[in-house]
Amino acid sequence: MDYKSVIEKIMPLVNESDKDTPFVISNQNGKWVVNYPYPAETTQEFLKNIRQIDPLAVTFTGWDFAKGSFQYVYDRTFTERLRVEYYFHNNGADVKERLSLLNLIEENLGEFSPEGLDYIITLEKPLATLYEMKQTRLISDNPNHYYNLDKVTEFVDTVENEINNRRKREIPKEIEQYDNSEKFNIDDYKEKQSIQIAGQLVIFAENEKSDEPYMVCYCKWDNPLGINEYYNIVTTDDYIEALDLYAEGIKSFTQILKNERVEYDCSAQILTAADCIPNGLDENLEGKVIIIKPEVLSPEYRRSERQLKFTSGGFGCSPDALGTAVFCKDLHSGKESRFERYDVLGVADIEKLPEWARSKFIEYKKSLTPVQKQNKKIINKTTKKRTLQNKIDDAKEKAAKQNSERKNKVKKHGELEVD
């Protein structure tokens, strides 16, 4: 579940100011979860069990938000998790610097771009990552401020640039072609040959100076930073044995693809421009079904079940935005992915899609919450009239107003109210 969906799920309790139903929000491996106690479970047992899974989990009741707006609940839930992380790792000589960072983030969430904030929220330990990204001292020499106000813009720009760099290095999971223009060098073993299949790489490498000069391994990058992870590494002095291992790897991943196709149970069909609505790319893409260009996908994924996506956000949804990222979910599997606007062939004409796709689309519309439906109506009505700059200015103004109201509350850090 993504973070926005978590907030939508707790909003009914917030709107009712429910005092009696505690809930815990945790972020396990980048996936947000809302947990409620079992009927016979005490609050303390409940918290203990959750924190064994995620020690940085935060707990609330609807009453804690005092019928706050969606944006207020969104910001407060995330900043509470930052505070828990601060206290959980509050040791060493950099305590003041981390506290300065914490307060800067709490008061300036509105300064980050939506894409930047979305990236930070998916991290399991966002405060630690932000601390790693910072390149300047944030502690203020002014005793009246918890952080250097003059460093805010510089810090936000640094974080945004680093996120953009990580995005460029990140390879979309399982579906796009891997850029193999640069050869791998793994512990002094140089790649001789590799093949991408089923969203991973099988690599054959060689080190002439080693007693076991041949290596075969697999590589995956399905982690938040898109970092290459090498596993099942085998070295040998027998060239034929290495070739056998390489062939076995290809065969095993081929079988995974065959099993996936049985599970998907879709006919082999490639969607083209004829399956798109004319001039669909001239409109905002958010909340629509799009078709990815087949040439963007690696050969084994050039099929309709991999091309069709629901769009959920990203600057690339707008035809007038400078950003190009489009965040979406597979129409068939619901798996999250990211593409660029120039990867999109067009907006799908639902009537021309295969039967399975039309059925999935109907299921998706039924699954939308009232809040999501209302948000999509607002998007459809206002996208053409308001520019991206209008939206950014409105978001900053709203964030500044809310931060001003909460300023005195967030500066003091006494006991955490999570037990």
C-alpha cells in the first residue's frame, strides 16, 4: 500500500474524531501498512507486536488529529515517524545537527517537489537518508532558531538533485530493458556476456589472474535506490562448468516467465496506436489507463498485460510540466512502476482493449474510495485551467500556513506519545 492510500484509509476515523480505535502506521521495506488491534489484544500487546516488525511505527487514534484536513494528517503522520526515528537513533555527537534537520523538514515539507517528497516517504528510514544527503551544517548560530533559515533552499536543492541522480541510476523493476552499454566489473571479474530475462540479469564474467577465473552470477535491482545486487555467485576453473551454470540460469528464469504467462492467462497481443484515444496525450494523464510503447519494454514483456497501466501521479502526467515522471500501477497485477511521459504511447480506448483489460478497469473503478473519486473529479475539472506553477504556489502557501500554526508545537521534543 502506498502512503497516500494509508492516509485515505484512516481519514474516516479522523473525521469522526474516534478515541477508541488505536491504529499503528508502519513502513515495512518501503510498503506502508495500517494495523488495528485484535479484539482480545491490549494496546500494549498490540504495540509490542508491531514494533517487533517495525520499531519506528507510530500510533494514533482519530482524536489525535482533531478532524484535521487530509494534508494535515499526511504531514503529521510522516513527521511523527521522523521524530520516532530521531529518538530511536538519538546518540553520538551529531544529536544537535539531527535535531536541526528534523525541525527543518517538519517546517518545510511544502518546499519539496511532489516527486521528491514521494521518494522520501517510501524510504524505510527517511531521516537517516536525508542526513546522509545533506552537505552543509544546519545548526543555527541564532539561539532563537532550531536550524539555519538561510540554508533551507540550499538543503532542499541538494536533496532534490540527489533524488534526481538516484532516479537516473534506478532501473524500473522487471519491465524495462537494462542499459548494458557499460560492462560489469564484479570483484575484479569482468563481464564477458550477460542477458536480461524476467527482470534480472544472468552474467558470465572472467578474471584471468584468479585461480578460478570464471564467474557466473545473477543481478537484480528491485530495491528503493535501484542498486545492483549480485547473488548466487559461483566461481570455477572449469570453462565448460561455467557455461553450464550460465545456461541453467537462463533456463530457470525462462521457466519463471512461462509460469507468469500461465498466471496472467492473457493472449499474446501487442497494443498499438490504434488502441489509443486520438489526442489523448494532450490531456492530463492522472487517473487514466495508458499504454506503454512496446519498444520501451524488453522483448519478453512486449505484451498487452505489461503495456497497460493506471496512472497515479507524477509531473509527467501534465502535458505542460517540465518533469516527465509518470507513476502508475499495472492494470493486471497492480504492481507499482514508473515511466517517463515520452514512454507513453497514448491513453487507452477502453472499448478496444481485450476482455480481461475491460474487466480489470471495471474492478478498478469499483475499488476507488469516495475520496479518490472526488479527487479525480477535481483533477478532470481543473487541470486545463490551472498551470503547474499555480499548483506549486498553492501548495507552498498552504504548507506555510499550516507550518506556522504548528510551529510552536513541533519545536519542543519531550516524551514521544507513541506508547
